[in-house]
Amino acid sequence: MAGSSWKVAYADFVTAMMAFFLLMWVLNMVPPETQKEMSVYFMDPGGYNSGAAVIDFSGPPPVEKMGDEENLTPEQLNLLAINRFLDETLQDELVSKKTSMATTEAGVLLRTSSALNFENNGVDLGAEGEKVLQAVVQVMQRFKVNLAISGHTDSAETGRPRLRDKWELSAARAASVTAYIVDRGGINPSMIRSSSYANFRPIVPDSAEEPNPVNRRVEFFFHTPDTRLSNGR
């Protein structure tokens, strides 16, 4: 009996290989847009909605796409109101020059930059960064909206000595601002989703030889609750 056990292992191996090649064939036959919907489903099967928009965080801020206000839906008007609220709230010269914002039909992207960035391998924003977080909390309190937070590093950061690598560092940055918003603002955690990208979503070209601190940042994406998000991978 023991001498034939290899046959069982071999049969399992052949079955696995057949499944693998079948999967490759299916993926090759499926259109790219369907593949993207499939990836969204497997990231969150319980919340999947094939009719909702998919947002990719990669690349520069999207160009504003809003049309005439009289033609906008209530959801789009809500996003436009968020844009205006943030613009007014962050009027402080020191803060406004260190953030960027863009609004599309899918949501409002608020990105920290310049001196609001984290210290090298640091997790906490400074005093000016806290002003941004206070504005984010006010948005969550005043508007019916959900929030996606993404954490990023530059290519030279290591996360050490406190953290293991860039992935843990970018995750810790996202977690730090998430905790502030939930604890200080009393925001329901179910309305927030956080993710980490290490140094794989730079704003500007970045290398270990020439790291750019602009890429050390967090981004806030305010969106309607039924908007589906993609991590871009």
C-alpha cells in the first residue's frame, strides 16, 4: 500500500496542472473589462456590485469631469459640495499649498504633499497634517459618504527600525490616520477602507538613488457608498 502512495500524489499533481492550464485558458478568453470585475469580486465577494463604478488609485489625480450643476445627480451634487467644503476649509495658505484635490463623477480625491509628508520612516503627520485630518473628519460627519484611505512610501524608506519593510510602513501610515478619524471623529469604521501600496504608486519618478519625499503620503478618496474600489493590482 505504501509503495503505491506516489500514485495518489502524482494524480493530485496532474489534476492541479490541468486546473492551472484551464484557468490560463479562461483568462485568455475573457475580455479585460470582465477580468477587472472578476478581480473586484474576489477582493470582496460579499459587497460585489457589477453595475457600480470601479476606481483605480494609480496615476495622477483625475481631471475634473463635472458638468453643469443642473444636469448633475444628487450623488454628484453631494461630491461637488464636498469639494467646495474642503476648498474652503483648507484655505490656510500653508495647508492649501501642500494638498491637491480633484473631483470626478465617482468621488473626491484629496492628496497630501510637500511639508505635510511624513518624516523618513515616520508614521505620524505633523500639526499641519492634523488640520487636514480635522477637515476629513468634518466631511465624514456632514456628508453621506464613504472614505478610502491609501498609504504610500518613497523608494528609499525601509520602515526600520520599528517596522519590517515598506509595506508595513505604508499600512501603518494608513492605519494611523484611520485611527484618528475613527477615534477623534466618532466615525463608523465600516464607512472607511484603508490600503497600502509601499512605493508602487509614486506621484513623481522615484528611485532608491534619488528618492522623492513627495511620495511619502496618504490619500483620501471620498465616494458614494455604492462605488466599487479597485486597488489597481
